[in-house]
Amino acid sequence: MDDLPSEYDVIVIGTGMTESILAAAASRIGKRVLHLDSNEYYGGMWAAFNFDGLQKWLGECQNKANELEHETTDNLLKEGESLIKAGSQFATVFNIEEKWYIPQELLEKESGPQPSKDTQTEEEGQAKGDQEGDLEKGEKESAESEKEKDSTQSKCWSQNKLKTLYRKFNLDLAPKLLYSRGSLVELLISSNIARYAEFRSVSRVLTYINDKLETVPCSRADVFSTKEISVVEKRMLMKLLTLCHEYAKDPDNKEFQGFEDKTFVEYLDSKKLTPNLLHYVLYAIAMSTHKTPCMEGVERTQRFLTSLGRYGNTPFLWPMYGSGELPQCFCRLCAVFGGVYHLKRAANSVIISQQGGEPHCAGIVSGSQRLSTEHLVMAVSDAPKTFLQSAPTGGLSRGIFLTDRSMLAGNKEMLTLLQFPPQDANGELVTVIEVGPSTNACPQGLYVVHMTCRQVKSAREDLAAAVSTLLHTEPCEGTYRSDTLSQATLTHKLEDGTDVEGAEISQSESQAVKPQLLWSLYFNCPETSSCDLSADVPSNVHLCSGPDLDLDFEFAVKQAKEIFKKMYPDCE
């Protein structure tokens, strides 16, 4: 193992979102930063993988128990110092379930509908007659025939075919969106990190109501143009949204007086909203449940409204190549300002000394080398057991799905957010994000669907209702389904055979056939944002949470700012 310089101002263990923000911030103010990660990739539980990389990650998760123990190196200690073993003290991923819904190899006969012998004879006769016709017309028809053939073939998938395209996937472990006026967007702009990343605006926000998917009107224009709610409901909705938006400007507003200790749904009920409006506001705009406190629901609504109109019709942005790109962007900035990086290198132990009778971190042991530091920043999953007296009690349920079409077809590829409502008043929302080829998440002809919710049972059980409602989950032979609409080209033909590019697909038609599920992955991971990460650690050790349940990166940015202020109170 290569020797590194032995003294630093800050040593950061783990390349998750919070750790990477802190590394960049410290490096930018001139601190000597060493950033280590025991993995061979950036991001930790925030990472994004191609399909082959995801398979390797799954193998590593299942083999964690077989990791080799490192020898103790007491000869590196000074008088009065002691070692505490570092490393993951609880399972970071569990309840892993992976399943294929398509055959390993696609048989020739499954590549699409084959013409009958009579049809072939008829076509041959027609082709012979066409030889005497216009050559240009014949070439055009031939090109159209090839286009249809390609379209048919693009709908046929096998495991082997999908695996050959593994480099075209970017699959997130912790998919998140950015509010257009959220703290992360402002941080990306102010730090000039935005130059390292690309983003796409979320095209639409959907909700599931009355047993079907509907588009949520986001802007004022959307509200008044939608046909899903009546004129009276539109006025009620605009009045309510205005009240929530104006409250941010006037905290002394008496509108919510008496609801401080009540739920958001109780406030909405007091406004005599129709069931449709209550559903739109509670689930799609505030992204809340029946248990959400009133003022938290108001704050969530404000966040949605204030981010409208900045970069698109919805309040949200999605990072190209996935959310896993963002920690790497901060790592690049850290490196630009002199930060030292070393992947596949772990902290074996933390060196503890005594200062004024209080425990103090003097550094770490990595391999056979002592590395001294003034501050140690660690992902909670890498922290010694004594630094975290109680393991996380909550968890996240995650699902990643590959499908052959969008949940709701449109006249172009859409980047979609859906908050799938709970099955009962005590249930949890399921956040659904659907991304397509234009985001570089998957090859042409496929979509990636991410689902996330609070863990109650296993991920498969927690997400079962959303999956069965939105996706076709029966295994199929080759995925050619003659009853489906063509989603490969989104081109419709009129009765006379004329192509109509971008023709609108009716809602009933687009939902007649669910997307075919090709592959699924379920897993659970701890939710550590609610843990007290400062109670049992030396004052110069700072623990960072993993991914949380929220849709955006707000918690990670807030935590990074709080830790940085604690480390360097006089710096910005």
C-alpha cells in the first residue's frame, strides 16, 4: 500500500454526499484534506452504477461478513493513546431480492410476430408489381418497413441482450431530485460546482387517483387548463395555494392559528376541499400523509411553490447520469483545491488520546500507516461501535425496476415524479421516479423506475401495492406483447397509413397496458438521519448520515453546513 503524507487538517472517511460536501468546503478554505474510501467507487450508499457494477456491488454486500481482519499496530501509538477499531458495525444493506421476468436468451420465434406463408406470397407478388412502379416510392416503403422491423425488435428483450448493454445504465442506490430553489442548487451555483454536472427538469408530476394516473397541475396556467377539476375547484385550489405561499412572507398571519398541534389534513378538511383537491394537495404537492403536522405540511407546500418556474414547468431537477454524480462533483472541487484522494483504502482504527480529561481523536491507522489529523469526518457506517451506542432503528425500502415503456405514455419521453398514495390513513407514501434514455439512465427502449418508502417490513412487501398497480409483473417470454401499444417510436398511424409524429395518446389508451417488468431489485438500508451522531464521539470527530427518506438533498446539505460551522466557526 502506497505511503501518504502523514499529517492533515481534515481526514474524511467515505465519499457519501455529506462527507464530500465537507471535503470540498475544507479544501476550498485552504485546509489539508485527505479523502479515503474503502470502496473502489465514489458515493458509498449514494452511488450510481452501470448494470455490471451493480451486480458486483450486490456480491460485495452479501460477502461483507467474510472481510479479513487487519493486524493491530500498537507500535504506531504514542504514550497515552489507544486504538478503536473502525468499520461498519451494522448491516448497510439487507433483504436483497433480485429477479428476472424475461428469458435468458431470446428464441428466434420470439423476436416478433412472423408473417404467414399466404401473407409472404402476397407480399412477394406485390413487390414484383412494384418493380414497375416508382423506384423512389419503393425505396420509401422499404425504409418504412425497416423502421417497423427495428421498432418490433426493440420491444424484445432477453437477459443476455440487456446485459450486453450494461454500460448504458446508471442505476442509483439513493435517487433524489433537487428543488429548483433548494439549498443544494444554491450551493452548486455559489461554489461553481454546477459546471461539473448537467441537469434535466422533471417533465411532469403524476398522482394516482380514482384508479388511474393523472397529471398534477403545477403552475397557475396548468391549474386553469386542466380538465380533471371543475372551475369551482380551481378557484379553491388557487386560494389555498396562495394562503400557503403568502405565509412565508408574513409569519404573523393568523391563517394557521389553532392548527399548530394538528395535522395538515385536519387543516385541509377545515377548508372544505373536495376529495379530489385534498388528494392533489396532500399527496402530490405537499407530499405528506395523514400523520404530517400542519406546519410541516405548509412548509412542504411552500417549498414546492417557491421552486416553480425557475428551470421548467415543475419544481424539480434530475442530475444527468443519476444522483450518484453529485458527490463526485464535490470530490472534484476538493481535488482542484489540493485534496488528496485514495479509493480502496480504509481506516482500520481511530487513534484516541486525552486532552483535558476528554477523549480526542489524534488520527487514524490506515494499513500500516499512522495518519494524524485535527478533524476526522466519517460516514456513520464506517464509525467505530463505541461512537454509535445504538444502531439505527428505522430503515428505507428501495426498489429498482427496468421496464419496456413509460407508466403513462405521452408525445415525447417524460421524466416523471409520482407520489403513490398510502393504502390507508396510517400508511406511507411511496416515492416513484421514472427516468428514460435521455437522462443516460438506460438504453433506448427501456425505462428505469425507482421506488422508495419508509421501511415497515421488507422492501418487496412495502412496495408491493405500488408495483402491482403500476407494473405488469407476470414473467413473459421475450417481452413481445401483441396487445400493447408501440412505445418504441411514439408514432401513430392514421387509418390511411399516414404517420403522425408526436400524436397525443389518450389517457385511457396509454394506461390500457402497464409497463412490462423486465428486472427488479429490492433492498433495505438503515435510515440514520434521525440518530444522535454527536453524543458518544470526541469533539473533533464528526459523523455523517447516509441517505434519508426525503425527496431532495436538503438534510445532507444542512448537516454538512452544521458540521462545517462546528469545525471552523469563523469560516463560510
